[in-house]
Amino acid sequence: MADVGQVLATGATTIVGVAVGAGLTYWFGVLNRRHQEAREDKTRWYEQRLRAYIEFSTAAFDGFVLSVPAIVLLALLLAGCGQIRTSDKPTGPPKVLYQQTGSGSTTTPRFKVPDDWALVWAYDCSGHQIEGNFIVDFNGFDGFLNPVNQLGVKNNGVENLHHGGKGYLEVISECSWSFQAMT
């Protein structure tokens, strides 16, 4: 039978171990939240910048004439309007790394993407008069991403991705589609 001193020593060691574990869990959580908030701020700025660029490109290519106030507004949006520190701003306008238009399923050639990039996508199944699948997978960087998985007649969007490397996109669909991988 254990004596009282041994029981008290074992109990105290257990309590200290639990307290240390809880404290470490709390501080690791705080560090993780700070890192996540910083990335979310950067992503929000990047999304606004990319959205402005897409709207500008769409307007320019659809033959619309932009007024002077619209051009000034676009320049302010692309400049970031002081929303983040200068050291965090990507330089230059968004760059198209790879783009493709087609229908049905396909696999792209391998291409390289940076750690932060965006996939601008659209699909249209209205010609088939049914809902269709539109799935895009990115394979190759030390893993696998499934940034787009849609079911519907028609849709478009922008997916901001934070994993880089060399890889390829696999499109699985019966619809007409297009996408651009952009920085």
C-alpha cells in the first residue's frame, strides 16, 4: 500500500503537468490565431485587388468605354488605397500564369505557381439544359487541392490559394468552362 507522501507527490505532479499542458495549448492557439489573422488580412486585400482587375479587364474586353472617374477609382483600388503595409503589397498588376478554355474533362500541362495565387473560373452548362459538375483539382506541389467543386447550370468565382509549387490542374466536367491561374 502506498504511503500518503507518495500519493500527494504523484497527485501534485499530475496537476502541474495538466496546468503546463493547458498553458502551452493556450499560447500555441494565440500564436496560430495571430498568424491566421495576418494571412486573412492579406487575402482580403488581394481579393479586392483581383476583383478590381477582373472588372476592369471585363469592361475593357467587352468594349465598354471607361470614364475618367472610373479609371481614377480603378487606379486607387489597384494601388491598395493604403489598406496594408507597403512591404506586404505584391508588385505590379496580376499576372496570368496559365489559362485555358474548353469543355468536358481535361488535364493541363504542369506549370509553376507561387505560394499565394488565385484561380479565376467560370462554367456554363445552359447549352445542355441540365445541371452539370465542374470540379477543378490542383495536383503536384507536395499534395492535392480541390479549390472548385460545383454543381449547377452556370457559375463563376475566384479561389485564393496559399500553396505553391509545380503542378497541374485536372478539370472534371461535362460543361463549357474557362479558368485562369493568376498571381
